[in-house]
Amino acid sequence: MSEGFLSSWVLFGTTYTVGILAAATLAQVGVWVVAREQIFLGAAVAQASALGVAIALLAGPLLGLPGDGLEGEVAPALLAVAASVLTAWVAGQPPRHAGTTAEARTGWIFLAATSVPVLLLAHRPHGLEEIERLMFSTLLAAAPLDRVWFALLAVAGAVCTARFGPALLLSAVDPDSAAAAGLNPARWRLLNALWLGCAVGLAMRAAGTLFTFGCLVLPALVASGLTREVRTLVWVAPAIAIVASFAGFWLGHAADWPPAHATIALLCAALPATWLLRRPV
Amino acid sequence: MINACDLVLGYERSAVISGIHLTVRPGDRWFLIGPNGSGKSTFLRAVLGLLPPLSGTLRLDPDLADRSGLGFVPQRCEWTATLPSTVREFVSLGFVGLDRSAAERTEGITWALERVGIEGLARSSYIALSGGQRQRALVARALVRRPRLLILDEPTEELDVASESALLETLLELNRDDGTTILFVTHELELAARHATHVAVFADGRVTCGTRNEQLDPDTLEGAFGKRVSLFGAAPGDPR
């Protein structure tokens, strides 16, 4: 069975490596999403990138952009990342109007970004197929170039974590104290939005909603049950994402299941197990 | 350390509080009192550099302006239960923005934990601490910076009497032994009457400042709050 999986790398090597790198990248930034108690924001940002893809597919022919091949991937990927970064940045702003909460704003973004792409592409040839592919998480759309993007993001994420871990943590859990310590709140919100938006936007295009959202939050939640400090958690979460995605792809191959779904199901199974391991407070 | 002259503070050009004249000197224990919404936290945000003045001047010593000599204790820290952390790691967050060696950090954390009396909890989970212990951890987090000025925003708000008393005792020791200047926001007049050297009374968009005896004079308080205020036994939420 293992031999069959390893031999499938000839055919699916790009898909597997992109999936593993995407999972690790998402888990790195997911730690800070969980730290800020903005888990639902991850789903909203992922959906927003679907809106970016829909806009690219709608506007591409009008602007004369190529519709297929490597060039055809660029505009949807760029707009997916742009929509994710913008959403993460807007959702990260402190509420300025009475009666508005961050949670309400996130819910609005999620619902708008889920419904509008379907309307935009309802009458386009293959439009709804593309949206369904994003929702279904096939991982088959992973392109060789995605390996480079995710590898760069993973290295940048590791550098950010090692260099700015305590500052990221303080600005996530206690923004006022972070500002009092001399951190610029707007600059840190922008860094967070760029990191989250790039990771989610690229992952959505390559792996779809389920895999993106699942790998964003589940590894961090699983790791939180296995570690005693955040400084360990930030490295254990990506490691869990790598192991889970590898195991999920193997399981998917062995049982002829969709690999993204197998990965997320494994992570979902691991989470309650860590709850049992955790000592009661 | 801090000098405010005819300071006007507010949000989006709308003044919340005006006419602030205040000078904080080393070793002072300033208590900022007043009802909710009177502008105490607005003033605090200005001192912390989070809110630019609408007019007037607010001068801070250089080590306070660059935050290296300043420690801040918020009312509470919203720490999600899904995030594991030990007390030691939580306190180490006080070093954010400072350049310290690993040895200096270790020494600073040990000193701060001893100072607030929770050195035995260093390896405990932060989330498992009681309210009083968490407040002490917050003070320790501010103390690792070895601040000349310690700013506390209603730190006793959710504490029981014993925890409140222990926290105040720690602050008085810091003030007495290390010369740490204290800026303490509260709406409990009783605390100010017991522990302040100076008091700033915030009410009706104005601030009156002076020594404790001047400011806590019943006639002065009546002028500030528009009614006779008792220093003891007031209802919760009212200035006590």
C-alpha cells in the first residue's frame, strides 16, 4: 500500500507537495488566528478569495486576459490573494461604529463572499464548476509554481515567528499593552492581514475552502492540547499540519478518498483526542 | 516625568476632557478618580501615546516617550482558553519592544515574579490562575521592564478584598523601595484616600489636580461630582 502511494508521487507529486506546503503555511499563520479568537475570520477570508476568483473569471475575458494555461492562472490567483488580504485587513480593524462588532462584520463578509460569486458566475460557461471546485477542495488545481509560492511563504512565516513571536502574541491577545510597549497597532494589523491573506488566497486557489479553513485552524487547536507554551505551539502546529496532510494523502490514496477531505477528517479526529489529554483547568 | 499643560483630549475632534494641568514627579502616587466615562482612560491613552492631544501640550521624559521606562497594567487580559501558556511565558511578554539578553530576561522574570509574590507559580498554566493571581501576573509582566512609571487601569475592578489589599501592598512596596512612580486609575475614592500622594478628579469634562488632602476634601469632591460624596460605603459603580 505504501509502495503504491510512493509510486503515485510520479503523477501527483506536485499536488502532494503543494498540499503539504500549503498545510504548513496555513498552520503557521493559523496560530495567530486562534490566538485572536478569530477562527470564523479564517472561513470568511477563504470565502472572500473565492469572490476574487469569481471577479477574475468574470472580468478576464472583458479585459482580454488569457483564460487557460499558466497565464490563465495568474489573474485569479492575484485577485484571490488581493481579496483575502483586503478582507483580513478590513476585518482586523477595530469597530468604529456603535452596534457593529467584529463578529457581525466577519459573518457579513462570509455570507456576502459565499453568495455573490455564485451570482456573478451563474451565467458564465464553467463558472459554477469553478466555484464548486473551490468549495469541494480537490487539490488537483495545484500548479508547479504554487510550490515556490508556498515554500517562500513558509520560510517567511518561520522567520516572522522566530523573530517576532512574542510581539505577535502580545498584539494578538492584548493590543493595548502591545501599543503601550511601543508597537504600532496599524503596522501589526497590516502584517497580519498580508500574511493571512497571502496564505489563504493562494491556498484557496490551489486547495479549496475545506482544506484551507481546516488547515488554518485545526493544527493550531490540536497543538494547543499538546503543548504548554505558545513558543512551542507555533512550531508544533505546522509540524502537525505536515504529518496530517502526508497521512491524509496516503489514506486518500489507499481508500480512494479525496485527499483534502481525508486530511481534514484526520485532524478533526485528533482534536477531541487532545481535549481528553488536556488536564482540566 | 509627565507634564500636561492646558491639555485637551478627545476623539475625532470632539473633546472628551479639557483643561488638564498636571505634573507627575518621581516617586509620586497619583490616583485618577471619577465616574465611568469621565475621561480617565482617555487621559491614560494619551500618556501611553495611543491618543494625540487635540490641543495643549503633554511632555514625557524621554524614557517614557519611547516606552522603555514605562510599564502598563490593563484592567484585564483576554487570554483565550485555547492558547496554552505558563505564567513565566506570559510575564516574558513584558519584554516586547526591549532589547534584552536571555540572561537578563531570566533574571528579570524571576525578580518580577518574586516582587509580586507568585514565584512558585512560574510553571503553572496562566489560564488556571485565580483572578487575583492573574492580576499579579499582569503587574509582573509590566515590572520586567523595570519601569520608572507604572500605569494601572482599574486593576482592582474584579478583585476580592484580600486580592485588592495584597496588590496595593505590592504597589506601595515598589513605590517605597524602588521609587517607582504610580499612576492608578480607579473610581474607588476609598483607595485614593488610603494610598495616594496626589489625586486627579475627573468629572464633567474637566480635571482638578492636587495633593490627596486638597482633592479629597468633601467640598472639593462636591464641586467635582455635583453632590455630596462619601469616601466610604458608596454603591458599586458610583465614585466611592
